[in-house]
Amino acid sequence: ILTYWLITYLFDYLIYAISTILFIGVELIVGVRVFTDTSALITFLLFFLWGFSQISFSYFIATFINQTRTATVFGYLLIIISVISAEILSAVVYQQDRPGPIMWIYPLYTFYRAIYLIFSQCYGQLGSDVVLSTWGCPKSLAPSSELFIAI
């Protein structure tokens, strides 16, 4: 049984890694600033660790859902609701403050929060008085930074 789960997990991660490498490669070729200016280590850690979290979370959710149609609808609804709520929480509620520890338990929220933090550092926060040219994409991770905690 352990061999089955290990091989299944590695296969799922391989599929994830290939699609992620293709995605990041296209973004680098096109020259998207978030990927070209952000530290490669930060990008690698974010997506590398997110893959483990995403696959583990999907296995956890799969234990509760047996039908394919239900799983598909639930998956789409979960992602749509998570993206919208994470954006609202990041942009409105937690724009200046760190979220509480309970928010870091939900894997989708932590990934969206990390992406939000990277984008806000690269492009500046909308509605802010800070001049965008003073902002820069993250080049390093300080252990006390919220981005470090999110990753």
C-alpha cells in the first residue's frame, strides 16, 4: 500500500512539475515582470512547496468525495470562492496587517497570499500613496517576513 501511494504521489507531482516549468518558462520568455524580477529562489520555493501542499490537499479532499461529477463541481467552486475570498482578505482586511495563524492552515489561501504579496511588491499596492518606482520585486526572503511565512 505504501508503494502505491508513493508512486501515485510522485506521478502527480511529476505532472505538476512539468506544467509548472512550462508555465514559468513561458512567463520568462514573454518577460512578465513578476517572474523576471523576482528572485528565482523565491519563485522556485513558492511553486515547489505549493505542489506538495496542493497534491496533499487534493488527496485529503478526495477522501470525502466519491463521485467524479461532485468532485469536479466542488473543485471549481472551491477554487473560485477561495480566489475571491483571498483577494478580498488580502486587499481589504489584511492589507497592512498579517493574517492570524488560522488563515495559514488553508493551503489555497497561503498560496494566494504569497502571490498577492509578490505582486504588491512588484507593482505597488493600488490606492497607495507610494510611488510605484520605489517598489521592487522581492529579491530575498527574511525569516521574519510575511512572504517567508506564506511560502
